[in-house]
Amino acid sequence: MPAAIPLVGSLLSGPVGGVVNSVVGGIAGNLGAGGAGGAGGPGGIFGNLLGGIGKSFGKLFGRKKKKRHHQCQPKPQCCSQQHIQFPTQQNPLGQLGNLGDVLGGLVKMLQDLIGKLTGSTAGGAAGAAGAAGAAGAAAGAAAGATGSGTPAGSASGKGEYAALNSLQGEVDSLKEKLKSGKATRGEELDFQEKSSQLTRLFEMLSTMIRQQSDMTKTAIQNIR
Amino acid sequence: MAQALATVPENALEKVIAGELPFNVYFGFNRGQLDAMAALGFNLYEQGRNRDAERIFKGLIALDSKLFYGYAGMGAMALSEEKLDEALSYLRKAAELEPNDPTIHANLGETLLRQAKFDEAAAEFEKALALDADEDDPGANRARAIIDGMEIVVSELTRLQKAAGQA
């Protein structure tokens, strides 16, 4: 089987050669590690590959094709375009841009919420607290990047953040429940998991704002 | 966005914690905005900015765990980094949420093939190819190119094995 790897390079060129080479290397590693019936020496691996693929891929190898060659994307794609209702020729940041300063306000409110949540779990969420710290640093960067400067206090006074205000209220009451010892261990763990999710949301929104800011800077530089 | 912000149900956080509602109930991002966020994540991954892409994909999962984009993105990225167990876990979840996406099945097939799980890999590749009958989908076409490449390699190895046996 190891002999098959240099063989791939001599048989296939271009992106497909690189991808198939990597696939064959992966198979060799897994067969050698005892996958798919064990190795049994190099001869065994060789036999397992030919026997295993030949048996399982018989229908695929002999199939009819509409096109003679298929372009091999160098990286795995994420999903089919038919399932994403967004025209790929459009700039996604353009679509998100209509959220305007709302994103900046949301990021700041999320930062507050994460602080509340991580503070509520009696020091049991060291990881989450660390994440919130990192998120806090990112928030500073995000706020600097957007220049929106909407302070959380003033954001909470705005009607457009009413939903997150209600979330703040709900977090307060849940915190009380946790502090009073009425919550079960399961509820506490669920609560910590949601804290982590909020941190991930925060990081996503911060990243989006940073992308927008980078793009704006590039556009301004190009105009100059 | 404003419309959803105005209609947050009572005790929403408890429902979010119980998994009955997504976090997006608080944000009210519409489908177009969620798709644009996914497209941003996919673009970042294509550009090799994997850590930024990861933040978008994990954020999408946190926002709505019933939406397949984040899992599909994380799965493709893990596969490209050859983190096969991680890829398998994300891609299986993506396929469960969106069973009709040829690219997800193609990625699952490739992951399983790399793990030398030939029967399962072939089954996933067959699904991918069947879902893209016109042979237009780039993800399914990557699978076709891999299958064709493997066919050439296996055929050559078989020839060499026979020749060695005769010698």
C-alpha cells in the first residue's frame, strides 16, 4: 500500500492528483492502524484496499457519466448552492450591512449578558469566564472597528433592543433561582451551555463587524 | 429584525435553555440574513481564514441548532484539515437536518473513504450522485473526480499485483 502513494502522482495530475493522493494516504493510515479488518503487513493493507474498494465501489466505478471529466475542487465545499437562498455573486456583507449599527449594539449587550451569565455559576464555569474575557477583548476591537460607540446603557434604552432587554430580565431571574439553590445540577449545566452559546454568538457578531470594518477600510484605501 | 424583536414569547429564555426555541428568537435574523451569514462563513473558509470561518459557523449553530449551515461548514472545514472524527460528527448532523444536499453527502463519503469504511463511503457517494443527476454541483463533482481517480489507482494496483503474481 505505501507503494500506491507515489503511484498516484504518476497516474493523476492537477487538483485531483493531490486530493486522491491525500485520500489514499488517509486510507493507508487507517488500514495500517487496524481499520477495516486490520492490516496484516503491507501485503494485507494492499489486499484490503483492493478487496474493500473493489467490492464496495463496484457500482460507482462502472457508472455511466453525462460529462467526461468533473472538476475537482481543491477543498471540500460547504453545501450545495441550491440550498442557500442567497445569490453568491452578491457580497454577503452588503446584505448584512442593512443591520447597520444594530450589530454594534447587540455585541455590547451580549458582552453584558455573558458577564452576567458567567458570574452566576458560582465559579464553576472557569472556561466560560475565560471565553467571556476573550470575548470582552474582541468586543473592544469590534466597537473600535465599527466606530458606532453605542454604549450598552444607552442601547438598553432603545426600543430596537427590547428583546435583549427582556433576555437580561430573564437572566436575572434565572440567576436568582441558581443562587437560591433551587436549580438542579442539570439546569445549572444547561445554563452554562447557553452561556457558551451566547459567547459563540458574540464572537460571530464581532467577526462580522470586523469583516465589515476591514472591507470599508479597503474600499476607502482604494478610493484614495 | 425589528418584527421578531417585538414578539419574544413569555419565559423565552427557559424555552431556549430547554431547546424548545432557538436563540434567534431574541435577534429575529430573517432567512436572508442567516443565509448571508452562512455565505460569509463559506467565503472566509474558501479564503483559508479558518478561524474566522469557525466563529461564524459556531455562531450559526448557537443561533439556531436546527439550521444545517453551521454543521455543514464545520464539517467541510474539519475534513479539509483531516480531522476525520470531528468531520464525521458535524456532517452526520448536517445530513440529518438537510438530507437532500449532495455536497454534504459527498463530504460524508469522502470522510468515510479516508477512514477506510468503504461500504458506508460508497453509500454516501451514491446518495450525493443521485441528488445531483445533472452533474452540476461542485461538491458532488469533487466526489465524482475522487471516485474516477480511485478507479484509476485501483485498476493500476490490480494490474501490478497480477504482474507481481506472474513473475
